[in-house]
Amino acid sequence: MLTLLLACPAADPKPTDTGSPAINGDTLSCSADPASALRVTCTVQVDPPGSVVLVAEEIGGFGAEVRSEATAEGALHTIVLWGLAEGAEWSVYVDGSDAPPITWETPVVVGPSGPPPFDRLAVRATTRPGVPVEGPPVWLDVACADALEDGVWARFDRYGRLTAYFDPGGQTVAFSPSADGSVLGIIDNVRLIDWHPSGAFTEDRLVAPCAEGTGPCPHHAIGEDGRGLWHANAALDQGTYAPWGLPECPDKDVFVLDGVYWPDDGHAFWLADVGITPDTVGPDGERACDSAYWQGTLEPTPIDPTHLNGADLSGDPWLLSLSALDRLIQVDPTTGSLVQSMSSVQPDTSDVTFAVDPSVVAHNTPGFAGQHDPRQLDGAVQLYDNLGDPTATRVLRVRTEPGLVTTEAVYTLVDDDDGTWVSPSPLVCATKGAGAPLTNGNVLASCTQEAAVMELDQPDGTTSAGPRWFLHLDCGPEEAKGFFRPFPEET
């Protein structure tokens, strides 16, 4: 039986042999994976058959953790090592065997000789002075603004080193983790890719006829719940919202119908069936007419009166984010009825409303606006608040009960002052973004406009100390794009 790979800081390496040694019946050989320069496939032939522990140690480095996927057929064991940091030297050996190790060097991928967009990407990773460099690797999607079709999915360690990557073959419009350790993404608004970084599988399938302009058009992949893959989406509808009293928009007579769609069986849930009847969209209705999210994908660009941009379907009730209404709603997954609604900027006309208590106002805002990434966490609600505070984007964690919202934590997004840590500044991130909870109680947040990901550890909203850790990507003259929903890899 194969025991999973162990990884630990490098000690004095064993004598090195770059061949395929055969001592005491153990034969070890390794080769680069043609699909990824940072993935290695090793085979171990054991005679007589027995258990094998394959160890990969970084020589003279940071003691990076390496992952493995293994299969065995009799005496032959095949182990895929992945998560090897670029530009590092590794000692790979069979634990307990007299067979000498194989020395393996990984190339530098981020730089002029790397594939697009790595060939013009610069990475800066810094940690607050006096704080140890530690924490889980981070997954994110990244591209340069003038070549979005050359975007990649990338995994960086806390030193800013690339440790895994994947080219999905198109423009990523959604990005999220799956329960089995794989990565999900929507590509070119029509394809759903489910990819495992070990190379064990890659599922690539058409999930929407959005390219024909008939919908459904995926907004983002959400995850896996045992019933198959599902994602928030939008579909065209010309009459459903007519009774809502929305303003007439010049040259627009098509609306977006928001909902959740299960591509495995075609099952769908639509917001129009919940019973929400907003009197306005934005303070004067102009936000719906000016919506440009689907511009270039759907023509003419439709009116987008709710803009469902995030959902947490892991609990009962479901939690949905309606960004155009600056509102969160909770919906009964069985009946589809509205359970609760929270809106701190606009009047809320639903039957069940939330008022915002002074603890939210104390953080320079009457509430939240343009929010993303809603999450339900042990009875609390967390959201990425883009513009509730016009001076800084925040991750809010609140407790809710009828008529009251109590603030539990406020994490303000802040930079590292270009790596100097002299005077960190709050960040305003107008669109996109996410805030993932970490097991240490902190939050991993992203800012698309700054092409940055950061770990925040100040739950009182203060920014003077800066983030605990900060990762910045730079495409040179062009902006770095992507960052739909970066997430930590915690096991």
C-alpha cells in the first residue's frame, strides 16, 4: 500500500544519483510531466511488492510542501508529485531504501522564457516585518489585459513562487475550488472546466449556449454539492420583469433573468419566482440601464436589474447576492420562497427586512454596496463589501436576526506600500473580489483593480499595520486581470 508523500525542511541531502538506481530490489526513476514543468511523475519498482513512501525535499530552500497522487499495480508504484516550486532543487528518494535519491531541478516559469502570460509577469510577495512567512498556497486566475485569452490558473506559495499552473485555453470568466481538490472555471462564457492539479483528470464540457445569445450565460462556477456542478447564471427574458416598474431604457428591450442552473439535468431556480419586487434599481434606476456586464457577450446589452453575482448554496437557507440592488437575500431551497432580505443602502420592499445597527455605521458607512462573494459561516454572514465605504473596500462578517444586523468583524483591504511597509494605504476595489476565511481566523482577500491578494488579520477594520501578507502581480504596461475568486489551498 502506498503511503502519501511526506514533505519536510531539507536536511543534509543523501548522495545524489541522477540515474535510475536499482539497489535491494528498489528501482526509482522520475520524469517531467509534459503538461507542466512543475509536475513530476516517478515510478518505483519494488521486489518483493510492499509499501512505499516517496519523499521530496527542497534542497537548501524553504521546506515547501509537495502534494502527491499515487497508483499501484503489483510491484509497480506510480507517484505524481505536484506543487514543486519553480526554480528550486529537490531530492526525491524512497524512504528506508538504500537506493540513492534523484536530484530534480524545476525551471523558472515566471519570466521572459516562460509561456504567456508568465513571460511578462512580475510577482512581488511580502510579509509584514516581524511576522513569519507562513500560510497556505493561493490559487488565482490571471491574465494581462490585452490578451485575456492567454490567461492561466496559477498557484503561488507565500514566497511568491509559482508552484502549479494550467492553461484553460480561453478567457476565464469564473474561478472557484471544488470539494475534491480540483479547480473549476467557466471559459469563454460557455465551457465548464474541472481540472485537478495532479493531472489526474480534466473535465471540459459545454454547459451553456451563451455564444448564440440565447442563454443561459454563466456568471461563475460555484462548486460541487453531490448533485453535480452548478453555477450562477443569467438568461435572456423579455417579459418577466415588466411588472416591476423598471425605467424604460433607450434601445433596450431585453432583460437578464438571474438564477441558479444545474447543467447536469437542466434544473433551474429563477429569482423572478422568489417574489422580490424592487421598486427601483439603484437610487434612480440608472444602474440597470447602464449595466455593461454582458456587453460584448449579449447584444444588444440587456438590462440587468438584479445582477446575481454570488451565491452560497451550502446551507439552508441559501444566501444570494444581488449586487445591482445592494442586497443579500436568503431563500428556502425547497420552496424557493424568500426567507430574509438585507439591504443597508436602498429601501427594501420585501416582507422581511433587516435594519443596520450603529456598529456598522461606526465604520464610516451606512452599510454595504456593490457586494460580492456571500458566505454563511457558523451562523454568521460574510460578504465582500466593495463600495459601502467609499474610502476602502472591506470584508464584513455579521450576525443577523430579524430587524438587526450586528457586526462581528471588519477587515479593511490594505496594501504593503509597494513592499516598503512604511505607510500602508486602504484599497478601493470597485468590481469583483472575494474574501475567503482561513483556518487561523484571518481572511484571504483580493482586489482586482490592484491585481493583489492579501491576508488580513485586523478584524477591527484598522489598516495602520498593513496586511499580514501581500501578493502583487504586474503585467508591465498592461494591467494584470482576473482575480475572480482567489482561494487558499488548506488541507
